Amino acid sequence: MKMQWALIAGLVFALFTGIFAVINVNSVEVNLLFNTFQIPLILLILGCTLIGGIIVGSYGIYRQYRLQRENKQLKLRVSELENAKSSTDTFDSYASMDTIGTTEPEGSIANDSIESQRKGNPTGTL
């Protein structure tokens, strides 16, 4: 929907520019620092509008290219991270199988910390 409004606004702008250019057909003197010459104002208006459109279009193409390149780099980074995560998940599952019977129950750690606080150790460490 946003693109449609942009197209409509562009067409309205082109229509107003065309009408404005057709109304102003008198010749004007243009000074380009090194030379001056007479040119119809209609050509000057349309030429400046065309040059402005080319500049804006070039910037849009450059921005689109840059975003596509960044998107490609980010997709590669995501795939690398997913591959790294899957390899570490496999390693972690094997490591957790080896340590199943060697861990202390969580309640004993909490009880030790509570007992050490009662004995005057404010940090709760043993």
C-alpha cells in the first residue's frame, strides 16, 4: 500500500512539474561560472527535474545493493551460529550423560548456605 501512495505522489509531482514547465517557456540566461548562455526555462526545469530523479534513483539503487549485501552477510552469520549451536548441543548432551550420577541435590546446597548464614557468615559461602 505504501508503494502505491509513493507512485501516486510521484505522478502528481510529475504532472505539476510538467504544467509548471509548459507555462514558463521564456528564455533565461544561465551562468555556469565559465560561460553563460540562453536556454528556454522549460528545458531548464525539465532538465533539473530529470537530474534530480537520476540522483535520487541512484541513491536508492545503492542503498538497495548495500542492504542486500548486509542481509546476505547476516544470513551467513545466522547459519554459522546455528551450526555452532547444534554442534555444542550434541557435545553437551554427551557431557550430561557422563555426569548424571555425580551431582549433588539442589536442596543440600541451599541448606548449607542457610546454615552458614545462621552461623554468622553473611555471604552464604562455606
